[in-house]
Amino acid sequence: MGQDQTKQQIEKGLQLYQSNQTEKALQVWMRVLEKTTDPAGRFRVLGCLITAHSEMGRYKDMLKFAVVQIDTARELEDPDYLMESYLNLARSNEKLCEFQKTISYCKTCLNMQGTTVSLQLNGQVSLSMGNAFLGLSIFQKALECFEKALRYAHNNDDKMLECRVCCSLGSFYTLIKDYEKALFFPCKAAELVNDYGKGWSLKYRAMSQYHMAVAYRKLGHLADAMECCEESMKIALQHGDRPLQALCLLCFADIHRSRADIQTAFPRYDSSMSIMTEIGNRLGQIQVLLGVAKCWVIQKELDKALEGIEKAQELAEGLGNKLGLLKLHCLCEGIYRTKGQQRELRDHVVKFHECVEEMELYCGMCGESIGEKNNQLQALPCSHFFHLKCLQTNGTRGCPNCRRSSMKPGFV
């Protein structure tokens, strides 16, 4: 199969994929991969296969094609192709929650400066690296990466990238419990979809609606959360987006738990866990196990809660997800206090505070913890963040954490 026929078949696959005939598209692309004699066409069809398998949640297959794509890029001896292939390798590892590998491959990309596509891809590299740092609960570095990604998006007028960064910032602020910003950023993403997204994939709308649903639930606006989650789930089902279906099921379960409707929550947690396990989303599995444990606590089934916490702790330790560990220690504190087991209680109190110190989850001005309750936060240009009220009340000429002199509010 020569260059022209390869191009035609790739386009045929894209048309099938865009009309939701995913399996037929995959068959066309696999035939191209087997028969093409054009290395550049081979590289492009591998990119199509990587994207499709990512959206279907087939992350191990995504990784397999990313590795083959790197070999193809080396054969082409083109630095642009090599940078793109390393970005796909980073994304594959990000999806599989291999966060240290993600960061390593992203750094490799950023060291390939001077290529013609580097300016276009640097924002995507920064976003993937930020998501990996967020998975490891390294919040300052995550925020720094998201700010860089947002800057690249603005400088290159890349609205799709801006939309994706806004969704990641929604996750960031949800985790550290500034729920106003957690809602603001996905709302901004939804605005971008409405204003510029006429020709975009519906996944961008679904993604923004899901993140809005999470923020609305945290703010206690459960009807709004349900409406956004239902819209996101509808699109996810239409497009066979298994990863988003799992997240929506988790959000539905959390909404029902917030309504104290535990019997409705349990089957949704089970369905979410089934998909999370199938696709390899270990970070999502931790969230599901945490939600289930909270349900058992509500039902005063404390031993069952501890069983789930033990499984979640094993996953969190394996991933290096410090915030997950902190939440689990916090939940254990309450359980062992109720059970009157003082030795276990003290153990988890100590571990909780160790996690807080390690993640630097406290305000450098007032010394109080960040992420314990809903609080308005403000980031400085150095990406350290503080209680907004502390910055407004005390003021300072430099960051209390790193002593940088600029006090201009941060980009996000």
C-alpha cells in the first residue's frame, strides 16, 4: 500500500470513527498498519489508533501502539515525529497511572526543543506532566505545569488545549477544596465549547459537564450535579467512552451518598469499579473504595469500611498518591475514635499529619491546613498557594514559602 492509498484509507477510518463506527474504523486502520509501505503514513495511522484506544479506555493497547510509534519515528529520523511519539508514550503511562514514567517522558519531550512542532506540543506536554504531578499529590508542581499549559494555549490561541487545562484545574481545586474555583474552571471550559466548539468532538462538552457535576456536588448543589452528570453520561454512552462512563457512575454514586441514599449508591460504585478495574484506572479505584467505605461508615458497618480502606491504602501506596493516603487516614481516625481503639487512633493521627507536612498542605501565613474544608485559595506566581483571606489581610512583599519578591496574583 503506497502513500496515496494509505492517506485515503486513514481518512476513511477517520470518517467511520467520527460517525461512531469505532470498530470498523479500527479494522481499516489495522489493515493500513499491516500493509502500508509509507513510514509517514504508518506513523499517522498509529496516532489514530493511540487516540481511539485512549478514548475507549484500552490503555494497554494504547501503550503498545505508542511504543511502536516511537520505533517508526526513529526510522523516519525526524525530531518532530519523535517528540510527538514521546508525548503519546507519556499520555499512555498517565492513563495507566504510571505517573513517574509520565513525568520522565514529558521531560524528554521538553528537552527536544527547536523542532517545528515543539511550540504546538509544549502545552500538551505541560498538561500531561501536570496531571501526573496531581496524581502524585505534588500540588505546587502540578499547578506550575497547568499554568504553563494555559499560557501556551493563550499564546497559540489553542481553545481545545485551554478547555482541557480548565478541566484539569477543576480537578486540582476540587482536591485542595477551593470549590468556587473547582466550579469556575469547568464552567470556563463549557463556555469555550459553546463559543468555539462547533466542529469539536462532543467529548469536550462531556468532559466539562462531568467536572461541573463534581464541583456542584461538593458545593451541595445536588440537582445541578445530577443534571450535568446525566448530560456527560449520555455523551459517554453514545461514543463508547468507557473511562468517562466510569467517572460518571462514580459521581452518580457520590451524589446518592450525599443524599444518604446508600442503597442506590452501592450498585453505582460497583459498576464504576468494574470499569475502572477493566481499563486500569487505579486512581479511580481508590476514589470508589473511599466512597464505599464512607457508605459503610454511614451504615455503622465499621469493619466493612476498614476492609475497603485496606484495599484502597494498598493502591494509594503503590501509586504514590499521598492525598489518597491522607483521606484514608482521616477516615480511619473517625472509625477508631468511634470504636475506642486509642492506639490505632494515635497511629492514624500521626500518619495524617505526616501526609499534610509531606504535601505542604498548609497555609504559609496562618499555619492552618489547606484541603480540610472548603476555602478560597490564591496562587502566587511561584505556584505556592495560600488562603485568600490571609493574603488580603496580611499582605507581604514576597512568598512566605520561597521568598520570591513578586506578589502579583498567579495566572490561575
